[in-house]
Amino acid sequence: MDFQVVWDNLSYFFVGRYPKGPLGGVGLTLYLAVVALALSFVGGLILGLLSISRNRAVRWVSSSFIQIIRGMPLLMVIFWMFFLLPALFGKGMPASMTVITALTLFTSAYMSEIVRAGIMGIPKGQTEAAVSTGLTHRQTMLYVVLPQALRNMIPSFVNQFVSMIKDTSLAFIVGVAELTQIATQVNNRTMMYPTEIFLFIAVIYFVICFAFTELSRWLERRLAYTKSI
Amino acid sequence: MIRFEGVHKWFGALHVLNDINLHVKPGEVVVVCGPSGSGKSTLIRTINRLEPIQEGKLVVDGMDLLDKRTDINKLRAEIGFVFQQFNLYPHLTVLKNITLAPIKIRKVPPKEAEAQAMALLERVGLPEKRDAHPAQLSGGQQQRVAIARGLAMKPKIMLFDEPTSALDPEMIGEVLQVMKDLAESGMTMMVVTHEMGFAREVSDRIVFMDHGVILETAEPEEFFKNPKHDRAKQFLKQILSPMH
Ligand SMILES: Nc1ncnc2c1ncn2[C@@H]1O[C@H](COP(=O)(O)OP(=O)(O)OP(=O)(O)O)[C@@H](O)[C@H]1O
Ligand SMILES: [Mg+2]
């Protein structure tokens, strides 16, 4: 094996043409994942709350949306957004935006299930205690239920983030220069070292995902309600 | 203060409250007892509409619970509720458990709310636990904090649903003592409990329920010495000497 090809293209793998050109590689992968995750967090929270709303129509609409998205492969959602969004909002929209939208829609649907389960998992007594003191349902959700539910959801959120990092690799199909796309480019250019190149990016994906999983473990421990007595 | 008039409640086909008539006067302490499943919890949970009623009239502190215009959150703020399982907020410190409602609902400035919470913690004998989390407290301590939380909104009525049933025997006394002090301070209280010593010593009236019906209402002396209803006699016999 000859990893010279990797060292020669190292900065290309990590940041693409940046700073002379647009960000690519690992940098873009992380950028896509972080932005889409932040949006999915908000989207998942809203969808999750809507899907347990006391209004039946609202519940129905959000559940249907969640079901539809969950019944589609991510690649399909990416294609849809790739063709649909420019048709709706003009051709100027960069491909990375359509990918972020697709990832956000897709992950929001999964996130909303985590949110819903997290909220349902808080014992009924907590809500009863809170409303008994005169807190409104909104205040109860905000100050009593969600803080506990979100804490319990941290491991699932990190799981989603790790999936998200891996899912960004599908962006390569619409030509977004994230890590997998870069690897494909380098491979097509040299034609000699596919094993080295794809081994290298596999390691990178692994390291990133592993690091985040460890981070979540650490967070979980730190956020436990009681430090030892 | 609390007036039930012909109140009925069903859970599906199950008739859990059957023609309840009861009037609790300001400052009165009423103990509710009866066999398991007789509807005691349901009865006191209707008072702050944790359980809605289907029929009859229920007026609490001048507010009609079936009236659509009644602001339920406002009414609930006037009623403290203490649960069998404490239900403290595990993510908040003892102090924040107590100050949450006054700060969010009454907009009491945090400093002032904390001072009031400390006064309540003194009252239940736990000032040193202000920064502890609920999981770091014993059951008895948790229940005393829960009582302090219930008092934080300066309620006119305190409701207790078997406040000592989840406690180890050695912790029951400390909680009952706090409740007794509260009763002596003139609080209107309704207490579901099987602590007959407390009922005899502290309560003004005892309500005996079975199958969703109030079978007997009497002053404690009368109830213990001379229960009228057969079911009450049987219940007292069981509860006072459970081995037979
Ligand atoms: N949410 C509910 N849905 C359906 N049935 C219920 C519900 N809550 C209570 N019940 C039923 O209503 C009846 C009265 O229950 P309740 O909890 O008021 O009794 P209780 O006197 O408090 O009993 P215990 O001493 O065991 O606490 C019981 O038969 C119970 O199974
Ligand atoms: Mg009960």
C-alpha cells in the first residue's frame, strides 16, 4: 500500500479548495452535519410537540408528515429536494443547501419520534405536580417536562448526529464536495489507489463518529442529576 | 371552602364517585379513609380538577369547577397538592422546586422567592437541604420538601393523597408532625390517609368511603368509638389490627 496519494491531497481531503475556493471534504461534511442537525433539532422538537398536541387536526398533519418521510429512503428525499427546491426558489440555490434541507426534513422526522417518546417517558406525576401548583400546560412543558426529557434524549440525539455524519456521504450523488465526493474525485484522477483512499476516509468517518459517541457518554455522566452524595 | 353537591364521576363504565355531598369549611381538617379502590384519590383529585367530574356541582373557594369561565390555573394556585410519590422535580434543587411556581406564575422576584422558600424550609425542618437534589434526600425529607412546595403559592387549601404511604415507618412521624403544625396554623386540609392516630388527633371530621359512596361522616371520637356503618366497623377492625 502506498499512502502517498493521501498525503499529497491531505488538505483537499480536509477542507477541499478552501480558502481559495469553497469549503469541501471533512470540513464540508461537518458543516452539513452540524447545520442540518441544529435545524433538525428545532424541526424535531416542533414536530414532536405537534404530534402530541391536544388538537386532533394538528396531530394528524404532523404524524402524517412524519410517516411519509420515514417511509422514504434518504436518497429519495435528497433527489426530491435537489430537483424541487431550485424549481420553487430559482436555480441559484447551491446544491449544499438542498442537501441540508433534505437531511433536515429526514432527520427531523426521526428526531420528532425521539422527542415524542422522551416527553411521554416523563412520569405523569411530574405534570400533575406542576399543574397542581398553577403552572399552565405551556409552562409545565417548558420548565418541568422538556428539561428532563431533553436530558434523557441526549444519547439518542448523538446517535442521530452520528447517523447524520454518515448520511452526508449521500450528498456526493448530487455533486456536493463533501468527504466522499472528494475521495471519489481523487480516486478518479489517480485511478491507482482506491484501497488507500477509501480506507483513509473510512478511518476519518470512524474517528469522527467515535469521538461524538464518547462525547455523549461523557455528557450523560456530567448531566446525571446527582453527583455522588 | 369546598362544596360537593351531588357529584358523580365515571371512568368509562366504572362509577367511581356516586352522589358525593360534602362541605368543608375554612380551617377545617377532613380525613378521608376507606378500602383500596373506594375512590378516595379520585375524590380529592377532583377538587383541583386533576380529575374532571361529569355531574353535580363542585365549588372551591367560590369558583365553580364545571363553569367554563373558571380559570383553572388560578384555582390550582390556591390549592396545594401533596402526592403519595412526592413527585418532586428531579432536575431542580430543593430551593428551585419550591420557587418555580411563585417565580413563573406570580412573577415574584427570585431573591424574594428564595427568602420565602427558605422560610418554608425552616418550617419543615430542612433549611440545610436547599441546594440538594431530590434524589439525595430520604423519602421523609422529600415529602417535607413537597409540602413546602405545595405551600409556596400561599394556598388556601392543602390536599394530601396518602402522603405517608410510600414512606419507611421511621419517617412517617416527621411528615405527620409537619402536617399537624400546618393544621394548627388554621389551614383548610383534606387528607386521604390510613394513619388513624393522625386522624383521631388532628382532624375535625372523618369521611368514610366505599365503592365511590360516602357512607359515613363523623367527628373522630364518634367515628372510632361508635362507627355506624357495618363497612366502617369492618374497615376499622382491619386497619387497627391488620393481623385479624
Ligand atoms: N385513570 C383511571 N382510569 C380508569 N380507572 C381508574 C383510573 N383511576 C382510578 N381508577 C379506578 O377508580 C377506582 C377508584 O380509584 P381511586 O384511586 O380513587 O381509589 P383509592 O380509594 O384512592 O384507592 P387506594 O387506596 O388504592 O389508593 C378504582 O377502581 C380504580 O381502579
Ligand atoms: Mg389512592
